[in-house]
Amino acid sequence: MIRRLRVRLPPMPFVPLPRLAVLVGVSALPLALATLYAPIAWAALAICVIALVLAIVDARATPRLSADEVGRTVGAQLSIAAAERVGIAVRNPIDRALAVTVRDDPPAAFNVDRRTVRTVAPPAQTAHVEYVVRPRYRGTFAFGDVHTRQRGPLGLVERQSRVPGAATVKVYPDLREVRRYEISLRRGLAYDAGQRRARVPGAGSLFARLREYEPDDDPRSISWTATARRGRPISVEYETERQQRLLILLDAGRMMSSTLGELTKLDHAVNTALMLAYVAIGKGDEVGLLGFADDVRTYLPARRGRGHFLRMTEELRRIEVTTTEPDYRAAFEFLRARAARRALVVMFTDLVDEEASRGLVAAVTRLAGNNLVLCCLLADPQLAEVSTRKPDSTVALYERVVAQEVRDARAKAMATLRRRGVHTIDVASDRLTVATIQRYLELKKRFL
């Protein structure tokens, strides 16, 4: 048996341009006339030689770029499905303008807006180009080398350069919500953003919001900075700190692998879990994390503080969806063995029907015996649209009936959970974060 070896040839150092092809093509005319008068063939040969010499001169005048002249800049923290600009700097090592075409090698899991970028670097200066990537998955990914083509001064050839640029980047859950929430807190707009806080009457220690000054307010509560900015008296409202324990459970099983928009259901749940953890830790609560499928995939005991939030961010970055059925009973027994104290449990999972969710209902019932459980589900807008669409064919009628049956079965499963003392929310992906945090704050207000 003969094995064929695949030999990888190095890339051509130079690429001919259309101008060189036109110059060589000019020799075709005297070559055609040589059939009538043979000495004219020497003119064709002379044209070819001239074209070759000019190409060599053009190539020798074109610099080769190295890692000293080409560099890439990319953010240290990338968010899933978020646009991120990648910058490439090209330093011109010669004393004339240099036309350069840049092609980067981003991870295959990234969507990019364009593959090549063209620029002209001024003499002995640096030109900057950029393109936009949009990561499709969480995890760790690698950029490859940077490829460049420098056009010669005569425009006959381009020199190719391959600049080593391997770099590893980490893609996290969506960090934009966290940054927006921080800005809202600084501006006193968290209440307006929909993240309502559970307030207890009396003097508090945690900032809640800014509001207009009322006659019965303590003058010491006036924010003079906000008053000067808005042109009317503004009071600072505080809330009493009530530290509790929050446990976030993430189902990474088969049902969470379906996609809603650009992300899987697990990705939507992870984004919400990150924001929920940030809000809870900011309010002084202990927050723990459990990710599971057919077995426990990740676990962090409940802790407080910024360091713990950063550890949760890393764990949420690593958790991956699977194609296995979730083992709720094993996951909850694992949790009960390590977290015996009463807690508010927020679980992200999915329901199909009452029969398929029987294992979840039985396991959650035991978990709810010593905890307050909130089950967060993602509604499928396409399913809702199909179930209410007016059918115009037999196929459309069949699809509507099936969609209605799925929605009804799902509603029955949720009703069973509520009868067992489990709180539920079922919203679209774009409302999951706000709805979850609002329910968390409502439950926190009356949770003992």
C-alpha cells in the first residue's frame, strides 16, 4: 500500500499584479506579427525581458514586514455575541508611502465583518486598520498569524509577508449588562432601568436611587452634586442591607442546546446568571453556582465579594452545553449535601411537557422543602407565533395544532411546579435578565 504524503509548499513571496500581466501581454502583438516577419519576434522577447527586469526592480524595492512592523490589539475580555474591534498597526519602514493589504486570522468561531483591510502607510510612519469580530461561543480561542501584502512602487508585484501573531483570547458571558448596570448605579438610574430594590423602612446603609426632594425628607439626605446638575433639590434614598444566600443552578443538558436568535438557551441563561450574581453580590448576598447535566459540571460554594464574582465569571465562561439528559435528582442531592442552610435557589432550565418534566418536578419538590425556589424558563417566540398564526394550508394547520399542544403541555408543567411551591417565570430571551432580577428582588424582600 502506497501512502501519499501531502507536502505543504511555502506561500509565494511575490504575487504578480494586473499591470504586469498587461505589460507581458503587449508582447503578444509583435509575436503575432512574427508569423509574417520573423525578426519581429525579438521585439516580443525584449518586451518580456523588460517586464521581468521591472518586476525584479519592483520586488526589490518592496520591503518585507516582520513582527517589529505589524502588531495586533484586541480586548482582554470579549463578550459572547458582542461586537469587538480588532486593531492592527502597520509601521512603514521605508521613506515612501506603502500600500498594504492586511488579512488577519481570527478564530473560526468568530463572525467577522471583513476578511481583508487595505491601507496606505505614510513614509516612516504607522497606519492603523481595524475590523469587527463577534464571538459565537464562550470559551478560550486563538488568533493566528497576520498576513500582509505590500504593493511595489511600480505596481507590478506585491510582496507577501506572514507575521507571527498567535494570541489566546477569552470569551466571557455578556459583560455589557454589568457595565450598563454600574453606570446606572452611578447616575442613580437603576430604579428607572427596571431593577427595583426591596426597601425596608428606616435608615439604610446601601444606596438605592436618587429622587426629587420632598418636604418630609431629612435635609441631610440631599445630594448637592445631583441638585446642582439637575437644577432642583434631589434626595438620596437608601435601603437597609439584608444579607441572604443565593444559589444559581444552570441546566446544561440537551434541552438548553436549542438556539433562540444567535445564542443557545444556555448562553442566554449564563448571561442572566452573571448579571444576577453581580447584583446580588453588590447587595451583600452570598452567591453560589452549580452547573450540571448528567453529572455536576461546575460548583462554587456561596461566598461574597468581588473576588468571588470574578471566580464565578470564569466558571460561567467555561460551562458548555451538552447533548445528555440532565440528572436533576443527582444535582440537587449534591447541592443539599453541601449547602444545608436555607437559600433562595434560582434555577435556569427548560420544560417540554408534564411527562418529560416529571423528574424535574419530583426533584424540585424535595429541594423546595428547605429552600425558596425560582425556576426561570425561556419562552420561544417562534412557537408562540406559530400557535396563533392563521393557517393557510394543511401543513400550516398541522404546525399550529402541534405548537398549541406544546404550549399547553408546557403550561401544565409550570402549573404543577407552582402547586408544589416553586416560583416560575417564562419570558422571551430579551426580557430574561430584567425579569429574573425583578423577581429575585421581590422574593428577597419577603424571604426569611
